[in-house]
Amino acid sequence: MPRPMNRVSLRGRVSGEPKVKRLPSGDEVVEICLVVDRVNRSGVDTLDVASWSAQLKRRTLSLKDQEWISVSEVIRRRFWRSGAKLASQWQVEARELGRV
């Protein structure tokens, strides 16, 4: 039986400046928006990428708007309470990140 795998490799450009987000738990995450051109059709996909480790947070904070990067990562679905409602978002969690 095959083993499950959650591994994604992306190459695209950073849109905007990296943002530090403090969570209710006190943890900090650095987030960027990655713009990836679609292959074999027009348009782009925009993906939220989160960096959690100290090393990746430092590297992510050094990125500039429109800079090309490659990212190896996993996809996570994040859940949180927004008032009385439960909210969620798909997010790409960076494991490796480098300039192209």
C-alpha cells in the first residue's frame, strides 16, 4: 500500500512585503504571498506561504517584493474561531526556501 505524501515544490515571485503575525498563543509566523504563473493557460495562482522556524522566518523577512523564490513545503489547513464562527484557510508551510 502506498504511503501518504504531502510535499509541494513551487517557484514564483513574492507579492508585497513579508508580514509578521502574532497568534493568540503568542507564537509568531512570517507570511508572504507567492504568485505562481499557471502552466499551459493564462493567469496566476496566489498562495499564502508561512514560515515557522527561526531560520526560515529570518530568510523570509529578507525577501523583497517581486523577488523570485523556490519553496519546498507542505499544505496545511488552519482553523480558528472568528467570533462565534469557525474559520479556516489553506496555507502552504515552508520547509525550504531559496532565491532563484
